Amino acid sequence: MTVQTAAHYHAIAGRITLSGRAFIDGAFAAASGGAVMETVNPATGEILAAVAHCQTADVDRAVAAARRAFRDGSWSRCAPERRKAVLLRLAGLIRVHSEELAVLESLDSGKPIRDCLKEIGTEVPDTIQWYAELIDKSFGKVAPTGEDALALITREPIGVVGAVLPWNFPLLMAAWKLGPALASGCSVVVKPAEQTSLSLLRLAELSIEAGLPAGVLNVVPGLGETTGRALGLHMDIDAVAFTGSTDVGRLFLRYAADSNLKTIGLEMGGKSPFIVLDDAELSPELIDNAVMSAFWNGGQNCSANMRQIVARSRQEEYLHRIVERTSELVIGDPLDPRTDLGPMVTRDHRARVQGHIESGYREGARCAFTGDTPLSEGPGSFLGPIVFADLSPDMGIAREEIFGPVLGVLPVDDMEQALALADASEYGLHATVYTRDIDRALSVSRRLACGTVAINGFTEGDIKTPFGGYRQSGSLSRDKGTEAMAQYLQTKTTWIAIRRPFAD
Ligand code: NAD
């Protein structure tokens, strides 16, 4: 997609209709009692829209619609070719409307438009398309029985799925859940994060245009303690697919135990290491990846590689190069394609990140760069990037998930120490390793307890590769890849006895 000027995206923003109503049973609806919450543009502090704050009664209505649609079989039991065609149409409509959706998401989340266009113009529709194309290529199994029986092992949709989403990648996280859930034949009730409901509400409208039967996809915006809790405790939801913080993930396990023992898939926080061994070449590409792995999306990224573990002999050279590259980052208007860093998602979140930074100073971390910005004094929630050196593993900023533009360097003496530091975390989502020695790279990768290891590049993989966490970063569930289907399917055995018509 050709990237246009800031004026172009501001013009789209001026024309956009903002609808904050819930989407239940194929139509927009207000929440019970007209309950609303405000969504704010984090770049300007202006109120963008009043968004429905769905109450328990609204969640009940959405779940009832999803259950009715699941039972009537119009989606759950329809021909695979039809399901595939509808999802391919949805992917196509997202591409057609990607500029509008990207502007909506940029306004609502503060994410730079360049990133929104990449995610919504490419990754979101590609995800829906990838799962659509899997639908008529997935086969069941036949068990190796004797001649007296035929045993079929088939996979069936789990039923009604509740998806609960974070604000940092609003439509992409939705696509990671909706792609495999809808491809499996499930009905879905999605709760977007309260800060970022708008782009998903528009996508729900497009799903009807694509031919998805009413009730298969419902969107219930609302606060965690009301709407999220109602989904977690609901007796007629069969599975919850959650992405968010580890603390809230823990709550969903409790909700399941306190209700119908629904299956819970968890994708949660991280504190990921970026390991630079002593033989790594500090190439421009490495430095760029180091900086972007920490500051991409303002560091509001579950796999942000904030803990940069660097051979002590290289620390000063490394810091010099990192600071040089960080100082080039453009902070500003999210609708300007030249912007690298937008604001934090809310002022409250910025205050949390600032609290971590202050504790870093108190604990004695050395500040190597602070990109303080005059925009921080304005009505938005801007925060410049900061680079700390000489972190030690016992410091809070080296252990806790910050979720903001903070990069910290931890010097180490050898590979054993690098591995020990990288592993000293309650999380296990992602790690990056840079070395010219493939034996060292693979040995470190094998010994790291985390779901994704990137070698000589920063990446979360692509749609074909599963993404999820070890330890307190996740459960056994995975997003992306064929592995993601497991969250939305259950296995059935059909055992058919065969009477022998022939004498042996
Ligand atoms: P969060 O846990 O605060 O919120 C996530 C969702 O849970 C939101 O929809 C929220 O409304 C809901 N929620 C909050 N309190 C709830 C409650 N009491 N009961 C039910 N639902 C509740 O997370 P966030 O701040 O939106 O997102 C940031 C977190 O998400 C970070 O920890 C980040 O690492 C994680 N994340 C993980 C991945 C991954 O793939 N592993 C991807 C993106 C973000």
C-alpha cells in the first residue's frame, strides 16, 4: 500500500463516522440502561466517542445470539467451502477498508499510522485469509483398529468462544483469535480493551457484508471488571481466548473454576531478553533491531526486548550506537507517516511507566539517553524513549514488565552468565540472540525457556508459526499457525463396530 501524507490521513479522520455501539446478533445496539464509557484520543486528550459499556445483561444477549447461531448450524455445520468463501470475502473487505480502519485505530490507540497500515492493510487480512484457506485442507484421522471396527477421530468446534483482548494491537490480536475461531466453526463474543473498541466494531459490521450469519460474531465493549468478568463467569461460554496481563489471566482461571470449567487460553505478559554475545557484529541492522525491539509501538509490546544482555567488553560501544539510533526516532502526531513513536495509550498508563522509570533512577541505573519531548507537557500522553545502562538483575526495572519506551542494558562476562540472566524471569514469551556462531545460537535457544527465540534478527515469526509463552507468559495455547486451531476445536471418537460378513 502506498503511504500518503499526514494531511491525507487527517482528512480521512475528519470524514470517519465513529460508532461506539455494541454489535450483537448482527446489529448495533446500545448497552442496557444506555451505559457508556468514553474513549479518548491519546495524542490530543480529546474525547473521541462514547462507547457502549456492556453490562451482564448485554453479555447474556450476545452469548444467547452466539449459542443460537452455533446450534442452528448456519456457520458451525455449513460446508467448508462456504465458510472459506465468507472469510475470504471478509479478508478482502478489510483490505478495501484498511485505510479507514487504520486511521480509526491510530486515533483510538495513538499507534503510528505507518504501523496501523502495515498491520491492518496486510497482517490482519492475511491472518483471516490464512485460516480461511486452511478450512478445506484439514482432515480427521482413522485409528488403527482391527477388522472388527472403524474408529474415526474428528475435530469439532468447541462452541461459543469469549475472546478478551488488549489495547496494544487491537485488530491484530482480534484477527489472531477470530481467524482460527471462525474457521473452526465457533461463534464468538469479543470484548475489546476499553481503550480501543472502535476498529473492531467496524470490522464486525464488515463481517455481515461478507456474509457471516448474524450472531456468529458479537462485539461487547466494556470495562474489565464488568464486561470481561461477565464473560469469564458465563455458564454458556465454552472457551475463553485471552490476551492481556498475567494478573488478569490469573483471574480468568479463577472465573473458569467458579463457573462452568470453560477452557481458558492465555497469552500474557513478558520481559524478553535481547542477547548480544561477544562475537556478534554490531551492524546497523543489529542496532536497528535492538532499538525497535524495545521501542516499537512505544514499547507497548508483549515481546518488547527491553532486557538487553550485552558482553561487558562491548557495552560502551553498544550503548553509543543504541543512543545514536534512538535519538533519530521521531515522536509526534500518530497520523503522520514519519512518526516512529506516538503517545502512550492513556495518561494513567504513562504514569505507570513513569513510576518504573523513577524506580530505575532510585535503584541506581545509569541513564544513557532520555528523549524527553515537549509534547509531554501537552494534553496527550506522550513520553520520550529512555535508555538505561548498568542494570543489575535484582532491580525492579530489570524484572517487571514496563510496557513503555524503556530500554535497559545488562552487561555480562560470558555466555553462561548471559544465559543465566536471560532465564532469570517469571516470564517466557520471547528472546533474541545475536552471535556469528550457529552452534552457540542453537545451544542458547535450546536452553531458553520461552515460546519464540529469534536468532540474528528481531521477529515474532509470521502467521505460519505459533506464538505464545512458557511460564507465566502463557498457557499451552498458542496464537497463529495451525497450533492456534487447538483452542477452538475438541476431539471426538466415533467407534463403529463391523460385523464380519465373510467367514475367515
Ligand atoms: P489487561 O490485562 O489490563 O487487559 C486485557 C483485557 O482484559 C482487556 O480487555 C481488559 O478490559 C480485560 N480485563 C481487565 N480486568 C479484567 C477483569 N477484572 N476481569 C475480566 N477482564 C478484565 O492488559 P492490557 O493492559 O490491555 O494489555 C497489556 C498486556 O497484554 C501486557 O501485559 C502484554 O504483555 C499483554 N499482551 C500479551 C500478548 C501475547 O501475545 N502474549 C500480546 C499483546 C499483549
